[in-house]
Amino acid sequence: MPHAAPPPAAPPLAPEAALHCRDVTRRHSQTFYLGSRFFPPREREAVWAVYAACRAGDDIVDEGPQAEAGAQLGQWWARVQAAFAGNPTPHPADTALAWAAARWPIPLAAFAELHEGLRMDLHGHPYRDLDDLTLYCRRVAGVVGFMIAPICGYSGGERTLACALRLGQAMQLTNILRDVGEDLERGRVYLPETLLAEYGVTRAMLEAGVVTPQYRALMEHLSALARAWYAEGRAGIPCLHGRARLAVQTAARSYEGILDDLARADFDNFRRRAHVSGPRKLLMLPQAWWELRGAAVVGEKGYEL
């Protein structure tokens, strides 16, 4: 059976909560915000609610005082669980999450995985090999696909969810490649130790901030992996229902464009932050729409767009 998003029930989300979540999304991720604009109004507000809840946990780990981060992350997880139980705090992000969780089958288990991923950051988890990095990308971003898919509805069952997971992992790997310099300032290195050794890149070389031939080769390897993940993830987009297809396709294409900008800058992610400008994102819209026009849905029944 197709997994259809249920119609939002009354009452609607309180305007102040919707505006708060919208502003958080727009402020922290222009790419995610652009994609969200293609959802119908109620689904859009639910997507913003999910993003705001995830962002609150992420900010504790990345922006808050480290001495207090452990306790604050525990409080965040308790707030998420309370929202799912229908007992949110008065904070607009919590009331929005409770509203969304009561109307769509968003899995609390996905937030539990996110919590574990944030704990990996908090405790300085070592990334010894690609499996460690893949797990991290799953926990802090891949599972967001599990949160969004029930909001828009989808066909194809577990296959579609696997694609949603992979798409989120691709976006997180893109973030990691974009932010090597910023992460070093926080004392974090997500690049797997086995790959660093394979390409002859040391921690001292990273801290020197020089794009050597060895480092460039490593970045090309991981960029190719991210692009392979994007290709796997996009295969599930036609199985999403309605306008969500264009929303997710647009966000995915915009995010993958960060890899293009990184390559154009010769993989210098120490002194600059790769990005896709607003005009370039808009120019990607016709491409995203055209790709979807000819895409075949491989769902449980199968149909053409």
C-alpha cells in the first residue's frame, strides 16, 4: 500500500510557532528553505517544525558552552520526547514539533538516532574508517529523510526510505567537505583515518591549511562518493507524493552544487566556504523540474509522472 500523508487536522499550527520555525529554517539553511517552499502550506510548516527541532540539538553541540552541552543535549532530548508525548514546553519549536508529530507518523526513533549522532560530536568520536563516517552521516542527517517522508507521503516502502536515508547522508558528507577548515577550528576531523593514511595526509598537513596534491586527491575521492550517494538518493524522489518531489529534488540539486563550487576553488576548504548563490539555485529549478518530468516511479504499483 502507498504511504499517504494524512490530511492535516484542525486546529492549525499556531502562527507564532510557524513563524519561529520558518525563521530558523531560513536563517540556518537557505537551501533547505528553498526546497521547503514547494511543499503545500501545512506540510511546509511540519517540515519547518522538524528542521527547527533538529537545529536546536545541533546548535547545542556546535554553538553552546561545551561545559554545559552534555546537560543541555539531555534536556533537548527530553523536550523532543515530551513533544511526541503531546506534552511540549511552551517554546514555539516544541509546540510545533508536537503539532507535527500528532498529525503525521514521524518516527521518534529517527530523533533517537539524531541524539546519538550529536553525542558523537559531543564526545569527540574518532572516525577511523569510512564505516564510522557513514554511520555519523546517517545519524545526524540521513534519518531526517525518515522524518520528512511521512509528511509528504510516499510509495515504494522501505526502498524509498533507503533512498531518503542515502540522500541525507550525501548532504551531510557535502557539509563535511565544505567545512573542513571550520571543523578544525572546533578540534574536529571527520575525514576517516584510513583514508588520510591512504592518501598521505596528516593532521599537521590539515592544520597547515595547504591544498597539497595528496589532499586534493582525497577531496576528489570523497566528492565522488558524495555524488554516488546523491545518485542513489535521487532514485527515490519520484516515489514521493505531490509537490514534495520538486521540493526534495531542488534541495538535492542545490546541495550537490556545493561540490561543484568546491572543485572550482581547487578544493580549498580551509580559507573559504563553498556555496551556491541564490541566483544559481534559481537557475537549477528548470533542470530539477525537467528531470522529474521524465522520471519513472518504481513504487509498489508503479506509475509515470
